[in-house]
Amino acid sequence: MPSNNAFGRLHMRYRYLPMTDVDDDGFGIAVLEEYGDETTVIESFADLTDDEMSVDRLAEMCNSLELDPAHLCDVVEDFLALL
């Protein structure tokens, strides 16, 4: 997904998100756009499950397949159906 332009390198990546609420130990996923030193959250889904490893594997799979962010909602829906 990385692309070059006149101003630098644009990179999209997925990562799992730990929930920060004291009462919540769930994990979500986000797609991030990185450009130079700036990072922007394109889309995120919070508190999908309390299984950190499964959300981390989901993020790794999205990265390795270079998933287009337009399909993240469908992927999350399928992920939740398998839980």
C-alpha cells in the first residue's frame, strides 16, 4: 500500500488497539495512514473482543494482504461472526 509522491512516502497499516478505560480490557483495530512523522486514524473499531492475540492476528492479516480500508468494515463483521 505504500506510495511515493513529490512530498514523500505514504503508508497505510493496521494495528490492534488496547482499550484504555479502566473497566475495559477489550481490543479493537484501526487503519492508520502514516506520512512522514504524521499519523492519522482512517477508521477504527473499538472493543471487538478481550482476546488480544486474535485482534493482533487480524491486524497482521490485514497488513500482509494490504487490505483496502474500504473493506475493513466487512472484515470486522466477518471476524465478529467467527467469535
